[in-house]
Amino acid sequence: MTSTIEYKGYHGSVEFSQEDRVFHGQILFINDLVTFEGETVKELLEGFHYMVDDYLETCKRIGRKPDKPFKGSFNVRIGGKLHKEAALFAELHGYKSLNALAKEAIEEKIKSA
């Protein structure tokens, strides 16, 4: 069972409250808190779609750019020693850049999971 859903490039968490007998979640990877819920899977999905659309429309109405999850870049703090070793490894092994090495390493780790 998956615990996330996707719509228009946005991802939402999926949780179930046995006590309340309701599915609920929030839009992930944005700086705002946007939640949704439903008593059925269909209602949960409809709520998620509605809230993503509402989030985008609200941002448009107030003249603010909506957060875009996963722009394709992020900062990683790995310490000076490892940074130096990785840069040297990339240079010695013909990588175009340290970014290319990091991208390949992440892809390999995900494929082997």
C-alpha cells in the first residue's frame, strides 16, 4: 500500500485515523500547511485534488508563486573532507562535475533499494 498520492506534480501524505474513521493528509514538500481529508478513498482523492487546485488558485490570486516541489537542486552538507574526496574522485574518474557524480550515486542507490 502506498502512503502518498500525486496530482499536478504535488504529492500528498495519506494516513488513516481509526478513532475518527477518516483518511487525512497534507500536501508534502511545500512551505505552507495544506491539509485534506475524506471518509472514503474517493473523498480523500477528491479532497486532495481540490486543495491542490485551491492552493494554486490562492497563490495566483494573491500574486505569490506557489512552491514547486522538487526543483531539481538541493544543498547537501557532507563535511569538508568528504567534499574534497568526492571532488577529487569525480575529476580522476572522468565525471563532468561533482553534481554528475552525486546524481549517479543517488540513482544507483535508489535502483538497488
